[in-house]
Amino acid sequence: CEEAEKKEYRVWSPFRSKLAAAIARGVDNCYVKPGAKVLYLGGSAGTTVSHVSDVVGPTGWVYAVEFSPRSGRDLVEMSKKRPNVVPIIEDARHPLKYRMLVPMVDCIFMDVAQ
């Protein structure tokens, strides 16, 4: 008897995530898909980043940039459970500071506080 694969089901609220809201409203071209490399600017504590990680799957990557040290700590902790997430604690306005950590990506999602 083989051990059953563990599945995790989570709510992705469109009231708490702009990307979830766009998908729920039927966005036509969503480049966040299995196998994609995503640069996520404004990763915060990583809630939506974790959902993007699930969408891109084990063959995709999420490069999550967050400026706040407090939110960045949460992002780093979340990334320890998701090997396809690369947390980057840096100011998204200065890509030259983190350019060596991010390869060419398929899409950029920006959720940066003003």
C-alpha cells in the first residue's frame, strides 16, 4: 500500500489579493501559469506569493521582492516550505541591486505600496 499524496486546500480570497480578484473576474491573459518564472514585486508576508508558487508548480519559480524587513521575515519563513520561491529583501525600485538573483522571467506582477 503506497502512501497517499498529501494535498493542501486553501482559500485564495479575491478580497485580499489583487491577482485572485483578476482571475475571479476572468482576466484574459494571465501569464502566471504552470512552469512560469514570475518576478513578484511587493511580496509582503507572502500570502499571494504562496498561491502563485502553487500555480507555477515545481517547474516554475517565483522571485518575490519585499522592502519591509518585518514582512520580509515572514516571506523568508514561508519560502522555507516552498522550494520554488526565492525571497529577495530589497527595494523594488532599485532592480540593479537584485538583478543578479533574478533570471529572465515570463511575467512581472507588481503589488507595491505607494
